Amino acid sequence: MDIADHVKNISAKHEGGMLEIEKHRDHPSDILDYFIPKKEIVAQDLMDKLMINYLDKHDALNRTAEALTRRGLSFIAAQNLHKA
């Protein structure tokens, strides 16, 4: 936030939720979770935990957007970042 008002084209990507929330999760976010094969997710019964992590990421993203807005800054979501 400290540099967002004077660094052009700054970007932020959230790989996890808020630290104070994440530290209490049974399965904190881990970038390596993206590479777990589906059959391992099913076998380890991780889907509900991964869904919570996913929702934590959205919460963190929304908090960032709110903080930028409160500082009077505008932002654009990267709509074409993950093309199929």
C-alpha cells in the first residue's frame, strides 16, 4: 500500500488468505496445492479444505481492493491473465 500511489502498473497476486486467519486453518494455503492431482485430493479428503483456502484468497483480494479504494486509488482486474 505504501508504494501503490507512485509505482506505475503495480500488481498484486494473492496466493493465500490473511495470515492471522491462515495460521488457524487445518490446511493453510500452499502454492504447491495447485499441483496436487485430483485423485490425491479425493483420497486425502482435501476438497473442503482447498475450497476454504480458495475463499480466503478471494477475501484477501477484496480487502486489497477495499484498501486501495479507501486511499483514493483506482485499479483494474487482470481479466485476461488466465486465458484458457
